Amino acid sequence: MVQADNDTIFALSSGTLPAGVAVIRLSGPQAFDAALALAGELSADRKAGLRTIRSRNGLVIDQALVLAFAGPNSFTGEDCVEMHLHGSRAVVSAVHQELETIGLRLAEAGEFSRRAFENGKLDLVEVEGLADLIAAETEMQRRLAVEQGFGGQSALYMSWAERLTRARALIEAELDFADEDDVPGSVSDRVWTEVGDLYFEIEGHIASAKAGEIIRDGYKVVIAGPPNAGKSSLLNALAKRDVAIVTEIAGTTRDLLHVDIDMEGYLVRFFDTAGLRESEDRVEQEGVRRARIAIEQADLVLQLEEIDSDSKHTYDSVKAEVLRIGTKVDMHRTSTGYDLTISSETGDGLEELRSRILLKLKGTWSGSLVPNRQRHLQYLKEASHFIAEALNGQELDLRAESLRAAASSLGRITGRVDVEQLLDVIFSQFCIGK
Ligand SMILES: Nc1nc2c(c(=O)[nH]1)N(C=O)[C@@H](CNc1ccc(C(=O)N[C@@H](CCC(=O)O)C(=O)O)cc1)CN2
Ligand SMILES: Nc1nc2c(ncn2[C@@H]2O[C@H](COP(=O)(O)OP(=O)(O)OP(=O)(O)O)[C@@H](O)[C@H]2O)c(=O)[nH]1
């Protein structure tokens, strides 16, 4: 009989039930014993075998494909078993019950990946990449996650840390021989040139963080302008459904509304805002306040205005790019002073607007490695700071110490250097069964 106090975990690793097939994954020292108890026998390592799954009292629960992965050659590095069952709630719940009775425990969110990390199968950057891959909804989010999740990004950070460590070794060698006259100064000059090159590489990488954020969290487009300019009508036309209420009454939209649209693989988040105007109405005032915040945080502001209207609103605090758009072109003959004119009624100009937005997006990410977590950015900036300190320092031993600090900041990104406090935060964002 299997021990009750073991640390073998299980979880439903596939999606919502009912489904064609449900995969229950087991990991830990008792995984094989538990699977044997349910399936009778196991096939050779990593080979699927069709088995009848029975409860302890001999009743048939289901027929399933069962695979065993002997540690350390498994996803977690421990003994793992997968049962590919019929995806009904009743089957899954019966198997869960059996496993619990045997003494296995339901996994916590991210616990399989955590074990993979602890057993050296994945580093933190890869773990985060996998989390992003699972959450990816658009093609570009998927590509970004793949870049990060399958080792490319980790290799980059590790190569930087190694270059720093090599530079430090050379500097320290020079320190050791400082009293001797025969150590040529040119060795150290070359080392510092190389460290300088690395500094610019890291700074360039940091500068590309915005691109990663736009792909991962979406490109924020805020539709702004005076009441009745046609903002909600544009949102509805872009979303191809009635998201926002449209009326001829000025001040209809009071809260911030948003719609996520997948534009050729890019996530674009359109925000409809309350028309900017002075108002006595408390609700409308709050709406206008929210609109201003949205405008401040936008990547792109669509500044709408009905053609020929005399309301010339100025947007002084806008950091984002602004497209000036004349609306209701179906009602007006001429127009000047706009980047674009549209009609949400007839659809005029909407294709042009979409392609202008896409053009901006396609320029943001070249497919190269970009830091795409605040956490990465924080350590990269730290590393860059220490490198600058080393480059500008005087005392050779202090400069070497700065190089060591920079390398260890980089090591924290992949989790090679102590990151214990971080682990709970990272793994709890996962779903159960991953
Ligand atoms: N059924 C099933 N499909 C799945 C997974 C899984 O666990 N089960 N995966 C899970 O997320 C992904 C595939 N990733 C995996 C990664 C490593 C290993 C693994 O066994 N690694 C061993 C052996 C490597 C080898 O033979 O080349 C190892 O790293 O030592 C398995 C799956 C996606 N599809
Ligand atoms: N002819 C014509 N009318 C439009 C067009 N777009 C919007 N309208 C009308 O203009 C009025 C205001 O449209 P909304 O989309 O509610 O304007 P809004 O800017 O969201 O207004 P607030 O919510 O008050 O800030 C409605 O009566 C719409 O039917 C257009 O392209 N052509």
C-alpha cells in the first residue's frame, strides 16, 4: 500500500470538462505505485498503453491511455504518469477520489512547473515564457512567448553574465599581478572595451521593453474627443457589435469602455471615453477624469471631432502619438486639417484607420528578444547600473566588484542566483495542472 504522507501530486492538466479526452498528470515518488494500483500494469517508459482503470474495489472507472515517464527524464524531473481518460466530470472526479484515497495530493497552481524549476528542467525565464504561452490569445503573443519559453532569452542573459564573469577574472588576474611590472596594461584596456560594448547591448535591450509590453499586454488605442463626436459609434464599428450605447444626446458615454481586437495577430485594446467637456454632473465629471487618465496611458490617441465643428480641444498632456480624425464624413462635403476622415455610419475611412494602426504595430517588434516582464527590466537596469559603475570607477578592486554585482543581477532573471522570495509570486499565477 502507498504511504499517505508522500509528496506526490496530481491534477487535471487538460481544459474544461466535459471534453473528448482529459489528461490527469501525476508527479512524485509514488506516481508509479499509484498508477499501478489503478491501471494494473504500466507500459515501457514513455510508451502509451491502453489500460482499464479500476477503483480499489475492482469496479471499472474507464479505459485510458497511460504513459509513464521515469525521472529524471520527465517534465518535472520526477517520476511522472499521465492518464488520458474520457473527459467527463464523473470519470475525472472518480479518478481524483481514488488518487486521494491512495494518499496523493491535488497539486497547487504551478506546482508541476515549480518542480521542473527546482529540478533544473526549466529556469525562471522559461517558466514565465510557458505561462505566457498558455495565456497567449493572439499570434504575436504566442511568438513572443515561444521566444522566451524555449531557452533563447535565458541563453542571452546567461551569455551576458558569462562575459561579465570572464572580464572580472581578467581584471582580478591583473590585480593579483599588480606589483609585477611585466603585465601589459593593454589586456585590461581590451577588457573594458568589451564591457563597454556589453553595456550598450544591454541598454539597447532595455530600450526595446516597450515593444514587448505592447505585444504582451496589447496596444492601447484611446478614442477621445468632445461629446457627440462619434466615439462610441467608432468603437462599435471597429468591434463589429454594439458594445457602447450610442445616442444623439451629448454625454452618453460616462465610463471607460474597452474592446480587445485581434488585428492580424496583434492584440489592440480600444478604449471609448467620456466626451471631454466641463460638466456639472458628478458622474460625467468622474468619466472625464477617467478619460484623461486613459489618454495619459495610451500608446495612440484617436482625437475625434465632427468635421466643421468649432470645438477645438487641445490635448496638452498627451505623451502618445495622436491621430486627428474628422468624423461623420457622410454629412460633410469638405474637410481640412485632419490626418484621416471617417464615417462610422457608412464605414468610410475605417479600413484606412485599421491599416494605419497596423502599420504602427508592425514596426514595434522585429521578432528579436525583448524583456517582457517588469521583473526582467528591474534586474537589467540594475545590471546596467553596476556595469556603468565599473566602467567609470577608479579602484580596480571596486570595479571588479561592480562587475560581480552586475553578473549576479543578470543571474536573478533566470533564477540562477537566489530568488526564493519571488518563487511564490511567479508560480501562483499558473493554473492548476501546469
Ligand atoms: N501529453 C502531454 N503533452 C504535452 C506535455 C505533457 O507534459 N504531456 N507538455 C508539458 O508541458 C508539453 C511538452 N513538453 C514536454 C517537455 C519535456 C518533457 C520530457 O519528458 N522531458 C524529459 C525528456 C526529454 C527528451 O526525451 O528529449 C527531460 O527533459 O528530461 C515532456 C513534455 C506539451 N505537450
Ligand atoms: N451621420 C453620421 N452620424 C454619426 C456618425 N457617427 C456617429 N453619429 C451620430 O452622432 C451621435 C453621437 O454619436 P456617439 O457615437 O454616441 O458619440 P460620442 O462621441 O460617443 O458621444 P458621447 O458619448 O456623448 O461622448 C449619434 O446620434 C450617432 O448616431 C457618422 O459617421 N455619421
